[in-house]
Amino acid sequence: MNLITHVLMGVLIQISFFIFFTFPFNFILTIIIAFLSHFIVDAFSKITYHTPEPHWDDKFWISWNISVRVSGYIAIILFLPYYLGMLFSNLPDLWDWTIVRRIQKRRNKDGKIDYHHNNFFHRMVDIIREKTLFWLPDWIYEKKAVIVEIIIIIALIIGIIVLIP
Ligand SMILES: [Zn+2]
């Protein structure tokens, strides 16, 4: 899913574990659960508008992608004290899309990227989705499916408002 969704999930996880656990378990559990949350959240991206390729000719695609990116950056600044949860809930994206993709582009002479390469964390997402969420509809090209992600975002914001100290 998108940056804003992973950021809010990381914040909610850190808030929860820092309320209910003491040192060092609050730190350890935040790191582990925030990291794992990325795979669960991404596995559900099948029921959200999430085209694998960019559509620069489509105003809807551009508006949606700018909104989720910019709101993600704003959330990072607002919730800076919860950097640990935010960092680990976004780590698979940071690793795959900035580091591994860059290395692959440089290594492969034709500039092609092999997304099934073992170095990609997101291979795990595909496995989880195929093994457990195969029954969900595939809405990645359905524009109205942004509503699903918006509902998830609102639910996460409500959770944060309720729990934030
Ligand atoms: Zn991801």
C-alpha cells in the first residue's frame, strides 16, 4: 500500500506497544511488529487501487499518488517521536524500491528489473497473498478502490487519536 498507510500503521504500533509494555519489550516488539505489518498491509493492497505501473497520462492516478505521498511526508513530520515504528513499517519499501531496485538496474545490462529476485522483501507479500488472501477480489485497477484505502487510513487515525498519550 501507500506511504501514508504504512506510516500511520507504524505510529499506531509504536503507541500501542509503548503503552502496554516496558523497556526493552516496547522497543523490541515495535521493531518486529512494525516490520511484519508491512507484509500484512501490502498483502491487502490487492483490494485497493494500486497499479503496478505508473500512469502519468491519468489525472486521477497522479492526484491519488501525490495525495498519499504528500500526506505521508506530513504524517512523518507530525509523528516524528514515533520514528521507530514509522521506520520499520516502511523498511521493506525503502529496501526494495530504493536499494535493491537500484542495484538491479545497474547490474542488468538491459536495465530490466527481476522482481522475483530473492533480495526483494516483496516476494514475501506475494506468497502471503497467494496462500491466504487469494479469495479477495482484485481491484488494483479499480479507481473506486481508493475508498478501501481511505477507510483503512481513517481507521488508523481514529486508533491513533484514541491511544495517543
Ligand atoms: Zn511495500
